[in-house]
Amino acid sequence: MVTRNDGTWLVTNKSKEHVMKTARWMAGIIVMLAALPVLSVNVDYYWSGNGVSQGGSGTWDTSNPHWGTAATGPFTIVWTNAVHGQD
């Protein structure tokens, strides 16, 4: 862009191309940021000893689904220390 003596801007084809390239680049960055997984920091997990109803006795392990994000189930989450054990 070039400024004229009267204070107005003269837009050249080259500056238009630069503006469009920058806009496309920024739109790409926004799309990539929006596509990042959202990390849930404070999620409550509910235990089910039998995998059907909340509570009860059972063996806490890292291979069977005993956890859910709702008190009523479903209890389909397997505990993973790398993901859940950070509290």
C-alpha cells in the first residue's frame, strides 16, 4: 500500500495478494487451533464395582471398565494412570 499526499491509501495488486495470503494463513491457524482436542481438567468419574450400577465393591485395575462420567452410567471407561491419575 502507498499513502497519497491527501492521506488516502492506494492499494496495489501486490498488496491485495499479500493481504489475502495473510488472511488465508490466519484462517488456517484458527482452524488448526479449533481442531486441537479440548483437555478436560475437572471431570468427575463415578465408580461401578460391577460395571452396571454406581458404587459397590470391586477390583480397581487398569484393564476393565469400571468408570463413567455420569452417576447413572454407562460405566465404560477404563482407568488409565497417564490420563486420569494426575490429580
